[in-house]
Amino acid sequence: MPATMWVRAGRFTGRLSRLFVIVSVVCFLIFVVSAARTLAATTYHVKVGGEVMGLPLARGGMAWFNGYDPAVLIIHPGDTVTWDLVGGVHTVTSSATLSNGSFVFDSSPLFTPAGALADMGPGMLLPPGSVYDLDTSSLAPGTYQYVCKIHNAMKGNLMITPGPVTSPIVNVVAGWGDHVYAVQAFAPENVTVARGTTVRWTLMNPMEPHTITGFNSTGVKQWDSSPNFNPPGPPPVMIRPGVDSFSVTFNNAGTFTYFCKVHAYYIGQSWVGMSGTVLVVPLTTADAVGSLSAVSYASLALAIVALVVAIYAVVRRKSEIQKTG
């Protein structure tokens, strides 16, 4: 081959190698930026307490919700949890203690059960509208149960895991009362859970049957505890109140509406009466890593291929130059 042709071929190879180097760098930067955004620390919100005026929970009065929503939260190390006080006065206090006797975390370190419940000063009880932030960077992976110092039955679980998320269980009460008094409602009515969570409904009224029937946002039925019951047909064959339960595991993100076919009514474009919603979101970084493998890892693979091709082009160019020399 004439020398001029070797020179032209060398120049083309040089341009090609530079092009592949640029492609490699760009793809690698895409991977780095995407990974950084994916694995960044996240803030999660938990509602604390609340109250309901009037029907269906409190006819002519008020019903207090003494609980955490969601009651189970799975996060990764370094994430932040913010507890938002919705109603009542409460604390967020870990059950575990450190070697010095203090709690692992506590929203109200200055409050003792023997203190005045009305005291809402700094470090005391959390009043409605206040927040408590917890940076988990210093906490080791594990499960941390926390309670309210005033309401011993008010419990929540904070699960910190560096690996894949296991499926927690969130409990919902489906109706409660006795043979005289019956509340036709779910508690809590609306829950927000991570993808992979199992929601378990339990009937707490020994006399009143219910169904747990759910639809997705497009109106397609997703589950039904009593598929053979179609009002106004015969009484539903349902789980035994207070004994059995009905569970659904949510593997897909979305908004799901559920209701009791006996005690809910479709008015306008929504259900009223005994109904609720389950909002399923990819709350954890593990879910984000799934999308990272599909998008960013492709960029990383392309960057590696482009870099290999560029190195090959450079080596070949040097070999051609040596031949012409």
C-alpha cells in the first residue's frame, strides 16, 4: 500500500479512536451521575397521631388515632426519617437504649411519664404541627422499635437494611366493636407502603362481617376476600371476625382503592362509607437500584466496549505507522 494511503488510514483510525474515547467518557459519566442520584440519601415521612370528627368513626364527636402511619418503614443507612405530628401530643422514642442508659433516639428526652402532659416546651411532648427528624447515618443496620411514652400501645418499627428489602406486614383493622356497637370503618383508612409490603386486614367485631375488595387506579379489580358475594345476594362467606385475616402483597407501585361490599357505596366518581386506599411507592434505594441496572448499567457496558475499541484502534494505528516507517 502506498505511503499516502497508510497516512490516510492512520488519520482515520486516529479520529475513530478519539471518537470512541469520547463515547466511552460520556457513557461513564452518565453511569456515575445516575448512580449518584439513585443511591443518594432519601427522606421518608411518618404521620404521628390524628383525629377524626363526626362520621363514620365518631358520630357527634371525635375519635383519636394513636398510632404511626406507616407503622413499618424500611430504609437504607444514611436515610432520614421525619415524623410529622398530625393530631394529639406524642413522642417518638426507641425501645432500645445505649450503654449510658439513654434511648437510641428520642424526640422528647426531657419528658418523663410522670411529667405534666400539657408541657409542650422544647424537648418535651411533640404538639400537632411539629416534626421530629432522625438522621440514620450513625445507626447500625437492624430493626428499631419505637413507642410513644404516653401511649404504650402506640408502636412503630424502623428497619434499616443495606441489602434487598424483605416484605414487611402492615396491619389494618377492618371494623370493630361488639354485639351492640359496631364501627364500619378501616383503621387506618389510608396507608402508604413500600413495594413488596403485605397489608393484612383483621376483623375486630365478633358479630359483623365485611369484605376487602380492591381496585387499581384504572378500575380493574385486583383482589376480593369474598368473590362469591355479590350484593344484594346472600350474606358473604367471609373471614371469621377477630380470628382470621385477609392479606394482599403489593409488588407493583400504584394507588389502590378498597372497600367493603356491604358497607360502602359508589357515589359520583368515588367510594364512600367503609373504604380506604393503599398507596404503593418505591420508597427504598433497593427499588431504585433495579432501574439503575436497566439504564445506567447499559451506559457502563457501552463505555467499556467503546474504550476497548478505542484502545484497539490506537494499537492498530501504531502498528501501521511502524510498517510505513
